[in-house]
Amino acid sequence: TNTGSILASVNPYKPIPGLYSVDAIDLYRQHRLGELPPHIFATANECYCCLWKRHDSQCVLISGESGAGKTESTKLLLKFLSAMSQTSLGAPPSEKSTRVEEAILES
């Protein structure tokens, strides 16, 4: 669930097919925060829009207990931002993953 730009999520401790797919990225990149169900990609899209369209500095705080999914949430946020940056550079949708993206996600 979310309240404004604050997203409260839980770690399902199992994969949910399609939840973080390329199709989900494409869906959330086309909508503003609150237009679709709460999702980490909606929060990431809001950050991206504020950063590039309004030139506002952004900070994302990810917190929780051990095992809550903080590291995975960070990876998903970076995955979305990387896909958005590839699109803004004019890369075709099939080339959303680059060596730079892989290096960032592995770090």
C-alpha cells in the first residue's frame, strides 16, 4: 500500500511471476504515482520524473527488519531507473540491459 509517495511493502519470500517483469516496467513508466496499484516501480517512476522533468533532487529511503527485502527492493529500484535511462537515450526496448546496468545491480 502507499500513502502519497511512501510505499509500505512486504517480502513475499517467494517469486511472484510477472510482478517485476519488463512488462511491469513498461506499464508503470506510462503512469503517474497513484494511477495504478502501489508498486516499487511507481515510486521509482515518481523519482525519475521529479529528477529529470522538474530537476528536483531525489532520495529514496528503504528500511526494514532483517530479511524484509531491502536489498531486493534496491535492486528493483535500480533496475527501473536503468531501464528508464536507456529509454531516454533512445535505446530500443529490447536493449534495456547494458553492462553499466549489470555492474550497478551487481554492486
